Amino acid sequence: MEKISRDNLHPVRSLNLLSSQEIRGLMSSEHEVKNLFRECALAVLNTGNDQDDVTKLLESFQDFEIEVFPKSRGPMMSVKNAPASAFVDGKMIRGIQEHLFSVLRDIVYVNYSSIGNYDLASRRGITDAVFDILRNADIVKPNLRPDLVVCWGGHSIGRAEYDFTKEVGYQLGLRGLNIATGCGPGAMKGPMKGAAIGHAKQQQELRRYIGITEPGIIAAEAPNPIVTELVILPDIEKRLEAFVRLAHCIIVFPGGAGTAEELLYILSILMHERNQGHPYGLILAAPEKSSEYFKVLDQFIKDTLGIEATKHYEIIVGDSETTARRAKTHIIDVRKHRKKSGAAYGFNWELFIPSELQAPFYPTHENMAALELTRDVSSYQLASNLRKAFSGIVAGNVKSFGVKQIKENGPYQMQGDPNIMQKLEDLLESFVLQKRMKIDYASYTPCWSIKE
């Protein structure tokens, strides 16, 4: 694999000033933090390569090095043995160079700034930390009318589904709506690409293509080339909270375990009694060829969480224009509600997120086996626990520590109510048959097992 070394990289746009102490702290820090920066930087430099196997990426670039040096006019980076695809005629692509400094900004901010002073054991403390990370990255902007549609969906999808996400993005762009996704390929790239054309046709000045990720997933879902604003949250729970607090509407496209995790996360929030009556647009959208996907997922939700859970979303099949219109309607409702209540437009402080949805879930074999997947808990709590189950499966599929765990200890074992577990197994098997778990299916083996 071709590699390139390039010295003297400077921020291409403004970067929040980093002190010499912060930079020295990063480069002399314990191995864990320095390695985190290295892996996230390598993932960004791998942008545009359709690969979701983090172990292969790390093995291919074992000799990759990155150093940061303090300079009076701002930090300077030196990279060695980086993917050649990040360069054109020996010069790093401008967008990738900017994302590289976004990685630096977020890793330094989370590990060496005042965020460490927040009470991360409290619900409000975590929300304050999420807000500050987003504000530091200039994602939260004041005095902007609600216009942000969060799009969720799989990174491993077929051509028809990808084209549909582009069509929806195009219709959203024509209506002046901006896009935030998980920043990777597939259903994360399509809406941005379509919206870019819609924005261009409308000659819209403010064009936002926000990528929200976290260290465990960025190597498997590197930022796609359309992303203009990148932010890295410390873990999946803070990433999910960032999505739901920034969104003025959410559209979910077909996907795999990660998409199921995202949907169950927002459902567990909307099902909570403290969020009853809170306006929140949630649309499940698919092309005609994939109509069965949401039919199966909708039935899974009914069978496990109950019919009440389905009132929080609507399903639209094969109609990109109607999907965009409905999103715009939801956003207008959100604007009216927040204007009337005096709530902030850019960050949804009103939404109640239970502590169990904020606390990081570490998918060890012990934690996966201990998940309470029974009807002895409330529906919103069951949704939260199912979310954790899918989070573990995502880790076992594409995250470095999860892949390592599965390799060393075998698949995760899950157990619970027989009916719930049967429904879960059926859904997971459908994802496998539809090749939704990973991009490379040449040697895919499920990372889970349902215990009898």
C-alpha cells in the first residue's frame, strides 16, 4: 500500500488556539491517549477508502507516525507513512488536513481542558460536557433558525438504498435544510451528497455537513469527503446525546446493528414519561425495494416494546419528496415550540435523557451476558438495554477492542426472556442475510450467540 510522508502541516482554517503546554501534554502523555490520537488521525487520513476493518487498517500502517509541535502561530503537524490517498501530487487534500486538526482539537480538549472539571457521574454534568465539546468545535452556533436534520443509517448498504439517501438529501437541500450524520460512507454520505446539490441549486450560503463520531468507530467509518464540520465525542453515549440534542428532526435509513442501536436509543428517550408531549420528528425512510426492512424492524419494536413505542415515529417508503416535506414540517413545529417556550434553537436542553443512557456501556462478555432483556423492566428501560446489546454487536464487528475480545474469547453470549431473545435473533439473522453488518462479507462470522 502506497504511503507518503509530509511535514509542516498547519490548520487550513481557524483552530482554537492550543497552548504549548497542551501540545506537550498530548505528545508526552500516557500511551493510551497518544495512541488514541494516532488511531483517529490515521482514520481521517484513510478517508475515501471503503474499509471498515480497523485491524486491517492498523496492520497496514504499523509504521504510521504523527507528531505535533507548538509554534507561535499555532500547532504544526508532521506525518510519516500516511495513506497516499490523502494526498494529491504530494500535497494533502485540504478537507482531510482540516479534519486532522479537528482530531487534534477534540482529543486535546477532552483530555487536557476544563471538561475534566465536570461531574461526569451526574446527568447534567454529562450534558454540560457534551455541549462544551460541541461549542468548542463550533458546531453549536447561536442565532440560527432550526434547520438541522440528523440522518442515521448503515455504512454497508446496497446501491438502491444509497441512491435513495441521496434523493432524500437532495430534497432536504432544496428546502434549505442542513445535514448531520455519523460522517462515514453509505447512508451517512448519501444525504450529504444529495443536499450539496440541492444547496447549490438554491445558492444557499450556509451549507452544513456535520460529521459526529467517536474514537471507537472513526477507524471503521472514516469521514466521507462531503463532511465540512467534524467533531469527535469521547464515547458512543456522548455521541448519541450530541445527535439527539442537535437534531431538529431525525431521519433513519436502512442499516444494521448500529442503526438499530441509534433507533432504540432515541425511542428509549421519547418513551420516557418526562418527555411526553415534547415535539420531536422521527422518520423511518426506505426505497420501495427495501420496504420489508422497516416492516420487520417495526414488528420487532411492537413485539418487544409494545405498540405504544410505534407512535413516536412514522414510516415513509419510496417517496423522497414526502420524506423531506415531513422533515420540514417537524422542524417548523420544533421552531414554534422553542420560540414559545424560550428554549435554545441550537441545543435541545429540554429533552430528558436518563442517566443509564448517558453512562458508558463497556461491552465485555460479562456485561453483555448480564443485560436484563426481560419484560420485568419498563418498556423504555428494555429499549435502553436492547440498545446496549446492539452497541456490543457493533463493537464486536468493527471496533478494535471489541474485535480483539471476540478473537480471544469467542462470541458474546446473550440471554433473557425467550420470546424477546427469539425476536432479537431473528432480526440479527435478517441483518446478516442482507449483508448489513460489514462492508467485507468474505469471511463474516457473527460476534454474538443467543444462550438457550
